[in-house]
Amino acid sequence: MNSRGVAVFDLDGTLTWRDTLRPFLCGYVARHPGRLLRFWRLPPAVAAYLLAGRDRALLKSRLIRIAMGGEPRTAVDRWADAYVASLQARGAFRAAALRCLERHRRAGDALILLSASPDLYVPRIGAALGFEWTICTEVRWRGDRLDGALATANRRGEEKGRCLQALRAEFPGRPITAYGDSPADLAYLGLADHGVLVNARGAARRAARTVGIAVDAWR
């Protein structure tokens, strides 16, 4: 087995202190207040999410469409650049997480960012933090205008596990260490050679220990 490993990091709540999608969308709307006229669509979107069994992919797509749907690529890209710069400037990334990332880098491990958040900005975060590969939820465009529908499965839960299995084929014989923070990450962490649940609360921590997943806190 290759002694150099593969290190896979979740984004929201793992590398960062909190969610990144909502402030990304809200920040765009704050800079384009005319978009507020579209927020009559929010209650129906929430209702559809609940009626569909709490379908996060559906809700994510509808929120993106409400906040940014139809916007030109130049405007979306300009905001994405500013947003990622603001994350770094205001200390949105956990220092302990960045130290862990640096240890894997020094060990020569392949660095993978795996996130359910969209490719509107996540690849920029990956590049800013020095990840070699970024896997995230992809969003559709209509030519130069943002559609907002999801172009891939939502990279969460079982889909995250499928992505990790694909990485095994991409890096045969190399041990995989994976980090995540939520109960939905447990299945994906359990597929890694060494899964670590970080920053989680009591029930998730107990569930992780039950199935042999390590627990840590990056406070």
C-alpha cells in the first residue's frame, strides 16, 4: 500500500465555523436588493421541501434560483471572488482545521475538498486553501445565465459515500482519511480507512463511537 494517503475534508462546519451557502446567497441579495421581489417564492419552496420529505436538493436549487437565478456569469463570478476573500479576511475557517490540513499537506497526502455546497464558489475555496481536487454540487447554467437547477446529485449523505468510493478507484492502494461534522457524514466517514467526526454534538458523537469512527473537536 502507498504510504502517502488521501485526505478528504467536508467544508461547512468542518473547515468553517458555520454554513457557507446561506451567507453567499444573502450577500448577493444584499448587493442586488431588486432580487427581494422574488422572495414571494420562498414559502412555496419551503412547503415543497417539506412535502417532498425534506428534500434538501430541491430546497437548495429553489433557494439558488430565488436569490440568483437568471443572473449573468460575470456578476456571479465577481460576487464569488469577493465572498471567498471575505471568508478568509474574517476568520471563517477554523484554525485547528487549517493546521490539520497542513499536516496532511506536509505528509504528501492528496488533498480533496468534498462538499454539498455548490460550485458557484466552493472550487474557489478549494483553490484558496490549496486543495488539489474539489468535488461539490454542480449547478446548471443557460448559456451565460445562471439557471440554478442542480446538474449533479446533492453531494450529501449517501452521495458523499459514492464520491468517496470513486476516490478509492482514483487512488488505488492509498489509505483515505475523511473528516466531517454532521450526522449525515457518518456513512461517508465509515467508508474511509480513518474517519473522523469533528465539532459534532452529543448524539452524533455517540453514534460515531458506536461504529468505530473517531471523534475530535476543532474549537
